[in-house]
Amino acid sequence: TNNTGNSKIVTYLKYRRKHTAKIFLSTKFKKFEAGTNTYYKSKVLNIDNVFLNPLTREGLLPGFYDYWQTANNGYFLADIFLSYNLSRMLKISVAVKNAGNTEYADRPGNIMPQRFFSLQLSGRY
């Protein structure tokens, strides 16, 4: 924040968000564990001018400027999982990432994946 007389100029670092929150909740019952990972990220407040300048924006990432104007709103994501302990050393898990199927971009030109499912077998030694 720069103060110049009566005016206040707020400058944000590029590709940073003003608000970010993450909550992880889980519960265990016997050999089962279930939980959710939730995220909130507000919109990106400052990006490189090359993506916004009418002289350069279409040559670099065609269509990005229009997309960014409508899609840079912040987003809420939720991942859910269920796991089962097969033994002291083996666990099997199923997870749904981006359960709400939210379309979002974390940086210009980097559209993140839609909902996807995973199956994992993990071991300890």
C-alpha cells in the first residue's frame, strides 16, 4: 500500500489472491476413514499487462482476455475421500477431486481439471 497525500494506492503482487481458505475434515470409524478437503480462493487481482494490453493480448493467448473477464471470479472447491485399512500396512482409498465440477483457472492459460476420480492403494513399512 502506498500513501500519497490523500490518495491511497493499493498494489497487489501478480497472480496473488486477496483471500484464500482451506479446511480439512475427516472422521474415522473402525477401519474406515472419510473426509473432505475444501478450498476457497478469491479472484486474482493483478496479472501481467501483456495479457490485458489490446496490442499484445490476442497474439499471446488468443481468446484469453474475454475468458479472463468472465471467469476470474474466485472459486470454491471440494474434494471428498473414503479409505479402508486392509491391514496395518495397507490402505485402499477412493477420492473425488473437484466434486462440484467447477471450471477454474489458477493462472492465465492454465485451465484446471474438471471432476475426476482416483483409486489408490498405499502401503507403509
